[in-house]
Amino acid sequence: MIRLDNISKQIGHQILFIEASAALQRGEKIGLVGPNGAGKTTLFRMITGEEGPDEGQVAVDRGVTIGYFSQDVGEMSGRSAVSEVMDGAGPVSAVATELKELEAAMGDPDRADDMDDIIERYGEVQARFEELDGYALEGRAREVLAGLSFSQDMMDGDVAALSGGWKMRVALARILLMRPDAMLLDEPSNHLDLESLIWLEQFLGGYEGALLMTSHDREFMNRIITK
């Protein structure tokens, strides 16, 4: 499914890989171990195409979806945590956003003259949302966030108000909701409390795709991986 063929990689004066080969097959759960600076994150970035090897080739089978969780979660603001998580699921997120905008417009007295057009558009967008299984998706997004110890208020509040650690959980929830063919998880156990760790372990145990992960929590990783 994902193959690294004879890759070599050097960053500055440090040589990370010399003609290294590996493969991630469907359903495999693999732990990636090594000291800090050994190239674990670089390996993830080469698989996702964010970096290229100096030599050799990284091949991903056609149609394979990859979800990558890293410690760099980027900017998050202006949306609820639920919306941010659903955004990882693709087109349904844009439809959900328009649905909320139309609901607000229907309650706006200043737009009374446009109401017929708004209601007509709302019907079209709602049908599309149902077609994309949007209502079930929001329920699943809330289920994942609850598993990661979010309260209802935190789910519905502006994600910008969350601390860095909670934003990490939002980023992790996006990947989990996506359920891609392959998950690359770089230290997913960071910033998690015990209840969230237990929930994540159960979730990954039931995940049927391929998994490549790192974790400083060796016991947590050993209970999930098979290789």
C-alpha cells in the first residue's frame, strides 16, 4: 500500500537514511521507534509528500487516503471545535457551513425580502447535507471529541479559545473521524489524560486501516501495534 524503496536522506550534516526500504501493508499496525532526531517525523513527511528523499522512491498505491497527525497543528480560529473536526471529512464541511449561514439568514428580519430564495436554497443545501450523511457525521464528530474528553461547551465554542494541548486533540479528532486507509500518528498520546488515552487505545484497536505511529508512551504503543 505504501512503499519506501532504497531511500536516502540527509539533513545538514546528519545522515538519516541510507538505501532504506520498508512497506506498510493494509491492516498492519506498526510502531516507529528511535531516539529524537533519528528521522521519524521526516519519514512521515516523506510518505505524505511534504518532503522528498534525496535518493530512492516513496510509492503510495492509487486511491489510498492518508491521514497524518503531527505536533504542528497550524492555525485554528473562527469555527467551533465540531466544525473544525468535520472539516477533515471533506465536502460535507462546506455544506454544513452554508446550512448554518442559511439558518441564521432565515432568522434575520433585515433579509425578509429575500426569504423565498433563502428557503429554496436551504431546501437544496439540506438535501445535499443528508445525501452526504452530514447529520450522522456531526454525531460521530461529537462522539470522537467526547472520547477525547471535550465537554459540549468546548465542542460548540470557538476553537481559538482552546489551549495548544486541546487544539492538538481537535487535530487528532479530525484524523480519527476521517478514518483514512492509512493513519500516520506522530506522538498522538501527547497532551492526553488517562481517560482519553484509554478511549484512543480502544478506537485504534478497532480501526481496520493501516497504522504507523510513534509514541513516547511505550506501553500504550505496545498494546496497539503488531509490528
